[in-house]
Amino acid sequence: MDMKRVVGIVGAGVSGLAACKHAIDRGFSPVVFETDETIGGVWAHTLESTKLQAPTTSFRFSDMAWPASVTATYPGHREVMEYLRSYVCEFDLLKCIRFSSQVLGVEYLGVAEEEIMGWEQWSGGGKAFGAEKGGRWCLTIKDLKTGNIEVFQVDFLILCIGRHSGAPNIPEFPANKGPELFKGKILHSMDYSYMDNVSEFVKGKSVTVIGSGKSAFDIAAEVAKVNGTALPCTMIYRTKHWRVHKFSIWGFQLSYFYLNRISQLLLHKPGEGFLHYILASALSPLRWAITKLIEAYFKRSIPLQKHGMVPDYSFSFAMSSCLIAMLPEGFYDRVDEGSIVLKNSKRFSFCNDGIILEDANECIKSDIVILATGFRGDQKLRDIFTANWCRNIVAGSSDTSVPLYRECIHPRIPQLAIVGYSESLSDIYASERMANWITHFMAGGFQLPSIRCMEESVAEWAKYKSLYNGKYLRRSCISTVNIWFNDLLCKDMGCNPRRKKGFLAEWFQPYGPADYANLSLRQ
């Protein structure tokens, strides 16, 4: 085997599967290392009530539609897993995946840090596999079944480890106010999602859920379904987010307002020219009006004002920052009946028998506290690297977005790509486009610009994220500029970015994964 063709992929979630499939299409020999015993990533271990947050037209691979037997617009997690298994079988990916293989660390060997930092071109020559004396990535792998540790070397490494698993975000507390005081049980939502019988775990218990993300709403709804009004589930939140019951208003899908080409004209975009800038500025009142229209609809349809759950930021900000999510079915009905109690608090601490809301001086008695407080994706990304120089630069600083060119290439780390770290309203949509772009690059389809040019592009995208994502810029959300982003990838690959047939369809129909099926140089 030509060792230059060996590609290592870490993770067999949706991003890893897409990277594996496209690597095979380009003639490479990928090896996928997956810690779990199955594919699917976060979909393999999730809440029973979890379902898609995007319609099947958006959450799909470009070259495989959902089966006709799936008629729901937002299928549940079991259907999602079956779809992913079908994808693996369809393209014979299973032979490339090593399950129960934990990556203990990765390290770039063969070229010294000082030389790498002095390069003007990525990997020394702007190509995927580096200059003639380029190095290789060394992966230390632990077989979780046997305990054996092996070392693998690959010429290109693709990290598909995501940011919503593996490294739970546990809040810090002052001395004598932390979890050590609590006599009940404390667990993170990640641990809860791994349980086989959560109903028995929470039945007959006073449960408090901390958080305001999607998982907090889902867990609170599940607990309320089990315990009812006899033992209400308390949900403590700091920030109010837009949680909606559907992604349409008056029969019109929100994608017609945010995910078609005409909607891109309403936004300032990274690297836009003067005319785009003037047009986006001139159309800003229209964008404001659309936002207010959508907000008015959801305020009338959902009892947000009644329960004090109207967010402090606009709906368009939620869309551009990937902060939007679906409500569990009947959530506010359960709030009205009393099986869910909502509590807003900026500061809380633990006591012997529960949670103290410090700004309200109120004690919430609890048997179980579930921390739905998210994950430390940045730390997870840093920790996979052995060398300090990689750890120090891969995720950037806390006050800017992760410095990835085209959202997947770090300008200073050679022969490596990161797929699935940046967010979109449909992660599979964005991840597959990146995987397609990376494998096209690996096959010699194009060269990267100089490191200086890549860093300038990263800075442009950082400005966009600061403007439209605010304090959530670390999420690197590209949802409302997904078409603009995909256009850049297509142009790099020499493909036509206009994917639809006809003027009206091109400008007014929402874009989705199917529009990029069989993307090649000839299209």
C-alpha cells in the first residue's frame, strides 16, 4: 500500500462517516478510530425523546435520501441511527472502522515546530501531504476490549470528534457551596443519556435540571412525564433561548427566510465586496421586519410571555448563532399543569438537600440534580494533541472564534483537518461539504493559498462571527451564510456554485444537501 494514501479519521459520527465515504471515493484508504462500539456519535447515546432538529430534507447525506418508509418530517433518534447504518452499508464503510479504539493522543512527527512555524505555505508546500520531507501523524490507540495499546502512523489526519460529547462542562462553585455538600445524586446530562432505564432512575424522586439548552428541556419533559404533578421537575435556567414548536410560520418554512440565496443578500458576509456590503446595509430594515414578523408569530403561538421565556435577543440572532431548537411536545402544557416548574437564576449553589437560588434566596429541595450544562468542546479538541504547541494554537483564544480556514484547516497545523467542529442548523449538511472539499484537496484538486492569506480569511470570518454570533462566536455557527460558505468551497474545487435549475429556483428555493450530490470538477 502507498503509505501516502493512508488517512486517519477520529470519530464515526456523521462527520466521520462522511469523511470516510469521500476519502474512499477519492481513492484513499481511510482508517476510522471510534471509541464506542457503534457508529453514530451523539446519536448512539441520546434521550429517548430526542428527534431531529432539522427536517429530513436538510439532515441527510447528499448522495442518499431517506427511505420512503420514514414519513415524519422530524424522525426520532432510532430512525436516525437506522439511516446512518444504511449509509454505512450502502457505501461499505464498516470495513474501515475500528470500534472500541480510544485515541489517547496524536502527535506530528518528522518536522520540528520551529520549522513548521517558519513555513509560508501550509505543510511546507500548500499540498495535503506536505513537502518532500514532510512528517506524519502518530496516533496512540487503546483497544478498550483488550487493553492493548498500539501506535499508528498516517499521512493525513481528519478529526471528527465534535463538540457536544466527551468533555462535560461542570460549573465551578466557591468553597463550601459546591456539590460536595449535596447528599443526593448529581450527574451530567451526558451520563443521563447513557442510562438504559431513566424512568426507573427518576421515578418518585424530586429532580432538578440545571441549564437552558435543548437537553435541559428534553430531560425536564421526560421527568415530568414520569412523575407528573406529584413531584414536579424544576428547571433552573440563566438565559432564555428561542425554543419553538415548529420551523414554519403560517405554512411557510423558515428556510425560505434564512436558507435560500436571496436571504444571503440581507447579511454582511466574510470577504464580501463593496456592492454586497452596500446591498446588505440597504436591506437591513427588511431583515429587521422579517425578524419581528417571525417573533410575533411565535409569541402568539407559544406562551413565552406568560411564562417569562421571551429571549433577550432577536430570532435572527438565534438563527445565525445556532441557538434555535425544537420544544419537546407539550412542554408548556406540562408547565401549565405544574409538572414542570421554571426558575430563572443567575447564581446557584448546593446545600445538603438541594439547590439554593442565591439571587432569590430560595431553596429547591432535590433528590437528583442533572447538570444539562453543555460540553467543553475546546478542551476536548486541545486534549487530543500530545505536543503543547498544537494544544496552544488549535482552538485559538477565548475571545475569538476557532481559527480554521474554510472552517476545517488550521493554517499552522500541517496535514490535518477538523470536520464537524463548526456548527450549522444541520450539522450533517455542513460537515459533508467540508469532507468533500478536504478529500478533493487531498487528491490534488487544488492547492491552499499561503498561510498569510489563510490567516487573513480566518480574520474576516472572525469579524462576521463577532457581528452575528456575539458572545456565542466560539460556536463558529455558519448557518445563515451556509450558501456563501458552500460557494467558496465549490469555487476552490472548480465546481459551479449555482446548483439549481432556473432563476427563480436558484434565488428563492432553499438550498440543502441534495443540491450538492455528485459534486465534481465537471459540475
